[in-house]
Amino acid sequence: MPPENYTESAAPAAQELRVPADCAGLRLDQALARLLPQYSRARLAGWVKAGHVLVDGAAAGVRDKLHGGERIRIAPQPTPEETAFRPEALPINIVHEDDTLLVINKPPGLVVHPGSGNWQGTLLNALLAHAPQLAGVPRAGIVHRLDKDTSGLLVVAKTLTAQTDLVRQLQARTVSREYRAVVHGTVPRNGRIEGPIGRDPRSRTKMAVVRSGKPAVTHYSILEKLARATVLACKLETGRTHQIRVHLQKLGYPIWGDPVYGKTNAPAEPSIQRQALHAERLALRHPDHGETVQWEAPLPADMKALIKALRAES
């Protein structure tokens, strides 16, 4: 997370140095590692390969031997992590905006916050471009997240005071979040799933219901029964990572199209290119006046098409 007073910084200034005699005979990458210990050898080698290191004014290779006395000019480059919190003029679907709040209808495929493998092109980058003052709010005002391929409503605080208030509301469970999901199989009745969620001990990239996990509760109700599927409304009582996806898998009714927690022998058709999960409704107490406000995001086209195809089978 960048500091609260984050501003985009320029790349570090270029450095010039002369190879000392005690580095004679070393390869360029070895000499650089000795002369610039504040950088990792892998990072230095990457700069050499990218042409950001010149030896006596010319590009060089990492294995080139030095004789001593050469002049090296190196232009340090920021890491992806260091440039992750830059504004990017990306389209965002704003459902509501005032001086305190932004409510976004996030499309599937959009990552909310920069992280490993997704350092640019995120909702955070788009928010910083849309409202530059968010650079002064931790995480650009983001107080809760949606998975990359889950669509729907997400609230953003535009001030530090509003962010603190919303975090407290989430902790007190006064924020209401309702999702629409299409699951495999025929769910017999409405219900409640309670099961602690933590890292799957068999796969650290997944979550699972495990004893050591954090308490998690999901309520679900049937909206429509189809031939091979059920359309559910799911309401979160807690907000754990992948909560609805994990709970529904544990119940035996995984979400249609889920590449991680889905049905392994799922039929090829009808298909959807992501988990059929949409954050449809959001309600909370407005941080300014304390009155309950709520929003609704229509079902996206891919989920509509999936339900239509499943209805046709019925």
C-alpha cells in the first residue's frame, strides 16, 4: 500500500561511476552487484539486458569482462510495484458519485487493486485518474474488493473520514451486499452456510473451509430453478476472500463457469467465460448524513445469456 500522501515519483536519477581496480576481471553483473549493493543482482542484470547500463558509452552484456577504469552509466528503473499506484485513464462505470462516495459497477475481468501479475490497469489506477485527491486516501479509498471475474457494485470512499466510517460499517456488518449466482444442480431450499474460510492446505492459491479459517456466513435464497442449474440470491454476513464461491462449492452447488472452484466435469454448453457471480445490490449508511442509501446493478449480458440458455433447456 502506498503512503497516504502518495504522489507519483519520477524514476531515480542516472548514476555514473568508474570501475575500480579491484573489480578488474569481474563480469559486468558481478561488478555492479559489488558497486551497487542496494539493488539485487537480478534487478541489475535486467537493467543491463534492457539497455539501461552503458559501459564507456556503449551497451554491454552481463557477462562482459571489465578491465578496470571503465566508466559506467546506469539508469535505475522503478519496479512494477513502485509504479503500480499511477493514475491511468481507464473507463469506469460510475453508478453514483458525491463529495464523499463513489459507487462503481465493476465489469468482469477488471482487477480491483494492484498485486502480483497485475501491477497496472486496475480499478485503483482508474480511480486515481478520475479523482486525483484519492491519492491522499489509503488504497485510493477502496474498502472492499470483488474478485477479478466477479462483476457488480463496489463502494469507494473519497475522504479518509468516509473510509474510516465504511470500514467500521463493514466490521459491524451494517453494509448489505447481495449477489446473484448461477450454480450447478438443483438447490432444494433456502439456507445459510456457516464455515470458517482460510487458505486451502492442499493448494495455497485457493481458499477452503478449514478449522483454522476466519468465521464466514453466507445466506442464500432460490430465485429460479432450471433444468441443470439454480439461480440464487446470496447475501454476505461476512466478507472473506472467495467466500460465496467456496461456500457454494462446499454445499455441493459450485458456481457455473468458476475456473477454480467450479465443477470439474461441467458440460461444455451453455458456457460463460468466468464465474457466474454478480454483486447486484449494495446498501449502507451514508457517512455524511447517516441515512441508508442503496444501489442496484443490472445483470450483465453474459449472465443473462447463460440463464436464457439454461431456461431454453428447461
